[in-house]
Amino acid sequence: MKNSLIVLFFICAGIVTGSLVAMLTANVNALSWLSYGLKFGLTDPFVLDLNVLQISFGLAFNLNISVIIFVSIAVVIAYQVTGRRRRR
């Protein structure tokens, strides 16, 4: 359980760091390719109105090259930190 939380923490840190790098490099000519990506999901939220209760559902992902790179690095580091390695 503890190792799973550590891996989850590293993945979240990779997502945040990758998003930050993508925002910072969006206007730099040599590094603008890091911010290339796609946005997909429910951009207009689905609204369930029950007259007493109104619930909105929405989910959107903004996936770019920088996030993919940093999450990959974070997963490798997390598995090295937790000691999980493939057994041969």
C-alpha cells in the first residue's frame, strides 16, 4: 500500500511538472514541440437536474509530449525508489 502511494505521488508530480514545462516552453521556438498535444473529454459538462439537486459531470484531459516524457521519467524513478524491479 505504501509503495503504491509513492508511485501515485511520483505520477502526479510528473503530470504537474510536465504541464508546467509545456506552459513555459510554448513560446520558445526550439522547445515549442514539448507543448504539442491534444485535449479530449467532456468539455461541455453533462448536467443532471433533479429539481432539488443539480449535478454536473465533466472530465477533460490535456495530454501533451512534455507530460508523457515526465510521467515516464517519474514512473522509472518511483519504481527505483520503491525497490520494485522485474525478476528474471
